[in-house]
Amino acid sequence: MASTVRTFLMFQGKAEEALIFYSSLFEGYCTTRVERYGPGEENREGTLKRAWFCIGHQEFLIFDSPIDHAFTFTPAMSILVDCEQEKDVRRLATALAEGGAVLMPLDRYAFSECFAWVTDKFGVSWQINLLPLPAPPED
């Protein structure tokens, strides 16, 4: 049985840039561990090898592969961020889409009062959603 489950994001030369970018966007973001390439390893010494970070209660592992791959991220796998305030949905959707692409524009949909689906400049897909207001108590 698995004892840990986390999202793994593999980059090709952009992991540190992505780490810095994500840390600037999310309140409560934290980097818990960083490893850098050492002498004689397959990437330039001192560059980011991998890092563990958290957004909310979700842990991620980011890796910078020294190998060129013919694949990258796909919108079929996305990170869903639920926000309590519309201003946060708008801020995140705008910032994450800059240099990337808008898959579903920031708008009201049948399933959400405020939602956007974007791909960031690194190719990572994000769904940004406004949580519904809690129902008022019944009298």
C-alpha cells in the first residue's frame, strides 16, 4: 500500500523558475526541501535537481530532468485550486495564464460562479474555482 501520494511535476530546464513563480502566487506556499545537482551529475552543478513544496495542504515534488523528452504537460491532468474569494480566482487565473494559454476563460459557468482553466507558461494546467458560499442556516 502506498504511504505517500503527491503530484510530481517534471520540467526540462525550468523547474527553479517555476518554483519561484508558484511561490509568488500562493498564500501559504512553502518549500520544504531542495536538492541541487552536484559535481559530476548529469546537469550543471548547483542547478535545481528537485524540490518538495506545498500549496495549501497539497504536497508537490518538482524535478528538473537533464534529459530532453518529447513530451510535456497535458491539460488532461490539471491542478484544481478552490478559492474562497473571487478576487483570488481572478488574480490567480490572470497570473497563471500570462505567457500560457486560456483553455476556459474566466467566467460564470453552470458548475461555478467564477471559474477559469488555464495553462501556465511552463505548460502546467490549472483549474481555478470559486468555492460556493455556504448555505444559510435554516430557521
